[in-house]
Amino acid sequence: MKFDRTKEIQKTLPTAPIWQWSATEVALGIRYKAISSTEATKSVLERIKKVNPKINAIINLMEQKALAQAKQADDLIAQGIILSSLHGVPVTIKDNVDVKGERNTNGGVFKDRICEGDSTIATNFNTAGCVTLGMTNLPEFAIRWFSENPLFGRTLNPWNDELTPGGSSGGAAAAVTSGMCFIGHGNDIGGSIRYPAYACGCVGLRPTWGRIPQFDPSSPGGRTFASEFFSIEGPLARCVNDIRLGLEVLSRGSIYDQVWVPAPLSYDDSKNNKRIALVTHINGMKIDPSVKENLTKTAKWLQEDGYIVEEIELPEFEIAAEVWGKILVAEKTSVIGHYVYDYGSKDVIQAWEGMIKGAPGAKDMKEYMLAIAKRDELRRVYNEILDAYPVVMLPVSGTEPFKHGDDLKGDRYCQEVLLPAQIPLLALVCLNYPSMSVPTGIKDGNIPQGVQLFASDYRADLCMQVAEDIERHAKMPFRFEE
């Protein structure tokens, strides 16, 4: 006789509206028929209609497609077919990857581009039985830490109208935090997953290169070095286990990405790590007292859990951020720079110029190749650090979240305040270790706080183990008010 766990599972599920649940809870409820995918989708759609007109996180709502996908997910459940650990769970996709039949505007720049096929992101969500609710907002060309553009407007931070939701995956972070989706897709070439997660108070993971396959039919040409190794897809969510499930689904392989790596998602030693390095000082940047205090508080939580936390200095970490500029900015100015001037607004042009002056690209091939060699040298140094300390905890940014438009305050502000504050984001793109932003609380009722974790290649599982312990202490609230 087959044992029906439905009643048992129902007792464990929240009594709150479904849109407030975690992706883990929604998936469990669907699997055991306590709820349907259609019910979950309708609950989130109602939430979107209430709060998105103000927050402006989802700029292309695919309501009818979402309901059709939810019905398909329910029909499969009725047949006893479960496609993945996120079967039937509503998600969002950032508006800079392809979804068949929809626009991929890249922040409103290519407003007339209709996609003829699915990206690897959309494909992996589809084959996992997820429900795609719509596309989320970002800045033009995805090159700002602030999410606004002339076509779709500004995305607000759910906690504070004055603060940026971050960028470039600001729409995804705002949607997740305010209950408009359970998992949001983002990508990160300079902090574009981790910074929005920090600014909005949710979890954001930038995996190792090659972990999640990348391909868009609208861009069939080959990728440059930085596009291939620095630009990484990843999930944002309200809790760490949802990130784990999102990574599992998005990591499914594709023949269209030649650097995809079928690495294990977890290892036998992942629960044995009790050594953490703490970083409260970084050369070349100021760290606000509130950011340091938050790091110290979080370290004490981990010590209470039996972790050995030792403070260290990160050698040449600021140099890694400089190398990021020499490689990435050199490539971007050569390959897409003219698009910024041809199609971009005056704001994105100003932000772009502030960026390239503050983080200049290599001026010639010799400097470019030396930067790549320096990156290799730095990775050897950091491999030794990660051998001694499997997880390193440091700031996401040197300051509390910036206000809207702070990158338009002029070149001097960008060079002396904005870019130095983001050294922890940029350096880890250069080094390419898995890194994640973990929320730790809300200061003064409306300023999200968080820390950043990184580990060795393909060991995001170590970050997530530590992040779950932080999460248990933080008891993070979410912006569920109307």
C-alpha cells in the first residue's frame, strides 16, 4: 500500500499566502499535491499586480504563458511526473537573455529585438518544469549598479525608495524580496547578482565560471575572454536552500556552451568545514563603521556555532580589482563601446565614462596579456589561502547601499567613492571564485545589511553551508507590506 504524505506535508507548510512561501516550500507543496502550480502562480500574479506598479521590477509580465506553464506542470504531477526539485515553481528571468517569442532588450536598448529561440537559462527553467512569470528590469547594457533605463524607468528598492535596488540584476532582487517571484535569474560580470542581493536584502550567488551554461540564440557569435570567464549566470532568492535548488536546475548542461563543467554540486566534506577567514580591512578602500560592525556581529554568530574565525589580510586584493578593469574594460570598449554611444542615453554614457576612467582598460596588447598573467598568479596565491580557510567572509561593498543615481555624481565621485567601495565585487570576478551575498538584517528599519562569502572553484556548497548558519541567526525579514 502506497503511503500518502499529503496530509503530513500540509502540516509543515506555512499558513501565510503562497506568495510569501519559499521556493522550497512551494515545490514541496506541489510535489505532494497540497497546492497546485496554478494556485502558486495565481498567488504570485496577484502580488505582482499589487506591488509591481510601484516597484517596477518586472517589465514584461507573461501572465498567460505563465498560467499555461503552470497547467502543464499540474498535468504532469497528475501523471506522477516530476521534472525537478523546482517543478511548478514560478521564477523570473532577467531582460538580457533570450526567451522565445519575447523581447530581449538588454535594459531597453534593443526594444524591437524579438527572440527566435530560448537561452540556456530559459531552456533549463523550462525543462525543470518551472513557470516563467516574466522578465526583470536592469540598466542599459547591464553596465551600472543602478537599475533604471529610459524605456522601462527606475526599479525601486522594496525597503527604501531612496536607495538603489542595485544593478544590474536590480529587478530580480527587488522582485524576489517583495514576494513577486520565488527565484530570480541574474548575471554578474562586476557584482550584478551580489550587489542587488545586498542592496535589497536577499541571497544572491555568483557561481564559478562554467557551472551554469550560457548561450543566447540572438548572439550566436563567439565570446571574448571576459564574456566567457567573467560573466556568470546565477540565482537570487529569499533563502539559501532556494539558491541551492536554483543552482541545481540552472546547472544542467548544454552543448551550446563549450566551457560548461559537469562538476558535482556538493562534496562529502562540505559539512566538515569549521574554519573561516574574516576580512575587515582591504587596501585601497574605506569600509564604513556600520559595515565592519556587521561583519563582526556575523563572525560572532559563527563562533557561537563552533566555527574558528580568524582575521586575515587579502594580498593584492585591490590589484585583482585593477586587473578586472584592465581585462574587462579593454574588451568592452573595443567590442561594445560604440553601442553605448550609438544607442545609450546620456545617463548610461556618463556612467560608462566614469567607469572606464576609474577602472581603465589595458592600453595595448602587452598590458592586456600581462593582466591575464597577473590574474593567473593571483589565483595561485588565493588557492593557498582557500586551502587554509575553505570560506572567506568579507564585505559585499565598503558602504551601505548607494542612493539612486550616485554613479552620475561625476568622474571624481566614481573614482574616489563608488569604484573603491566595490573592490570586493570586482576582485572576485577577476579571481572567479564562487561568491555569494548573504543578508544579515535591516538597519534602522529600512537599510539592508549583508556579508559576502567566497570559496574555491566549484565549492559554492561550502558558501551555502556557512550562509545557512548565518541565515538562522539573522532571521531575515522580507518586504511583504503592500
